Amino acid sequence: MISAILLLAAAPAMVIVREEDVRREEAPPHGAIGMSTAYRISDAVPAPRAMEFRKRVLHVGAAIGLHPIDHDEVYYVLSGTGEVSSDGVTRPLASGSAAYLYKGAVVGIRQTGAAPLALIISYPNALK
């Protein structure tokens, strides 16, 4: 209990992150399939932090390749269309929908259609 109180005491009241300050053009993770615009929002937050929160725009033809996850994870679609896969099952995703993915699954997502796929990706981060 004391260590949790010390972690809270060390954290600032809040951190404001502007997406233009963390924007990068890069290949998506897990296979470098195509190109994307990454906004590593939580990377701008000082440690300790308990979660990852990122925005990623998969350009036309891009994908985050299949990879195992060691935590639950959420892909929320802001705009565009895509297909998400988890343990061999693939489902379409569109604006306003979310895929909740479970620890231990092998997951990936790819952009479909004519417009880029804009996502929010969030998952817990082990405090160290």
C-alpha cells in the first residue's frame, strides 16, 4: 500500500500531450507492412505510467502484422475501414467500432478500402 501511495505522490497532476508533438511517419510494427502515421501519446508521459495510449493511421495497404499479445488490448476505429484478426478469426471494423482483444491471442489489423484507417490503440503497461 505504501508503494502505491509513493507512486501517486510522484506523478504530476496531469500531462497534456499535443498529437502534433508526437507525430512520426513510420512503418507499422510487427512486419513493417506499408506505412503509417504514429502518435505515441503515452510515450510523452513521464514514468511511472500504467497504460499505453496511441493513435495510429494505417495508410492504404498497411497493416500491423500478426503478433502475440501479453495483455488485453483495444483497437478503436476513428475513421476508415479495416479487418482485425485474433487467433485465426477475422472480422471487419469501421468507424465507431472497437475490437477488444484478449491476453494470449495472436492479433493483427489491416487497412481496407480507399481511405486510411485511423485507430486508437490502448493497453495496460506493467508498472516498474
